Amino acid sequence: MSETPSMPTRMASAVGDLPPALKRAGILLVVLVVGVVGGWIGRGVLAGPADVPTMRVYQDWRLFCPATKDMNVSCELTQDVIDQKGGTRLARLIMVREKDKSMILAVTVPLQVLLEPGMGLKIGDDQIRVSQYKTCTEEGCLSIIPVNDQLGASFAKAQQAGVVVAQPDGKAVELPFSMKGYGEAYKAFLSNEAKRKSWWRRLWS
């Protein structure tokens, strides 16, 4: 008396006996199911985080980045110089990338400054860089300084820095600002800008 074939043997035999049309239909069904499951699992990865502006703090510097859909707007590195006694803002620094890829540092100081001498930027042991004011608004008087390779290198290694302005009586006063966290913030700035400009980087970040 012959032994009864095991279940796997029976199933294999049954599949082998199917007409070619049913075999192809079965294969297509399996591919479809795998594709649907894979798409469901991967949809969260491909979608990524919500496309909204972000802000991160790196000690005394803040990094603001717009939504990735705002391709014509750069991330911004900012710091406010605050009067420790009165709590008022003495200056605001914003480092941003222009459309031509160049970097600039925009510095806003109070309206009560003498305009003719311009504004000085003191980074580490470098000589003071003097820049004229571009305009004055309700927010204060604005000076824009190109951040070339030399100035960028000075920022990277500086331990102390300050903005020098002339008071109405002609006397110069320095408004110190902090370099704590700048190096990490600048690296994050470059990384975020690269991701925002590259679909491939955003996909794998």
C-alpha cells in the first residue's frame, strides 16, 4: 500500500497542474500585493516631515529655515545683542545667502547712532571692518557686510566679536556679540541649504 503524499507535495502538484493563464494571474496578484504593502510601508519615509519652516537654537545663535517649497528664500543665522541691564535689543545680526550664492551679514543697530562714521565689525584679533549704513527704518539703521572667504574664516575661529558704532557725541562704543555655537550653527546652515536645493538629499536625509 503506497504512502499518502505530504501536503506540500500535493500543493506543488496542484500548482503545476494549473493552466498557464491562471499561473500568470497568480504571479500578477502576488506582485500587486507586494507592491501595495511596500508602498504602504514606505509612504511615510518618502513623504518625510511636514514641509514647514523650522527653527533650531545653537547656544547663542538661532537657525531659521523656510519650507522647502520656498526655493528662493535662504536659511538665516541670527543673533540678538541684548542689553543685560535694561533688556532692550542693542543690535540684530542676520547671516543669509543671496540668490547669487554669496553670503552677507546684515546688522541692525539703534537709530541713535552717528551715521557718517559708519559701523565697524570687530571679529577676533582682526582689524575693524568699516561698513556704511544702507538705510534706517523704525527697526534701526542697517549695514550690510559681504561675507567673503577671509571674513568667513575669521568667524569660524573667533572667540569674541563685536559691533562698533558711534554715539551722537562722536564717541565709539562696542556692542559685543557671542560666537558660542556659531560653528555648529553654520554647519547646520550649509547642510539645510544643501537639502533644500536637492531633492535627492531631502529624500535620504
